[in-house]
Amino acid sequence: MASITDTPYGRRAVDALKAAVALEPDFPGWLAATLATVAATQPEGSHTLIEGRPGSWEAGLVQRLLAGTVGEDDEYLDSYREVEQ
């Protein structure tokens, strides 16, 4: 398996997470809100974030985190949509 930092976006993601761990008093809440905000940009909502690995334990955990944040059926996803600038 390739390193997560082998891609430019992987390196940026690791750097962003390192900064958040250092600065965010509620890192788990920040991470959940960040994933919810990304999901809100996707046509299929939170399900898009796990479609590449359905049934995997990783996808299951991401799905549980998102369900706890935006609801089982994305009923609270709209509150994470960013206003277009």
C-alpha cells in the first residue's frame, strides 16, 4: 500500500490534521464536522464518502461517525452546507 503522503492531497490532509490536533480543543467534533461539510458537497451525501470501500470496517466507522453527526439518513446534512461565496 502506498503512503498517504504520496499524493499532494494526502500530504495536505495530513498537514491539516496535524494542525487541527494541535489547535482544536475538540478534535473529534472538528473531524466529524469536517467530514459532514465534505459530505454536504456531494450529490449522494454522506454515502459518497464510503462508496469506495462498502462493507469494510473503515467505511463502517466513517458511516457511524457521520450518522452521529448528520443523522442516519442525512437529515441534518443541510446544516453543514457552506454558503457559496
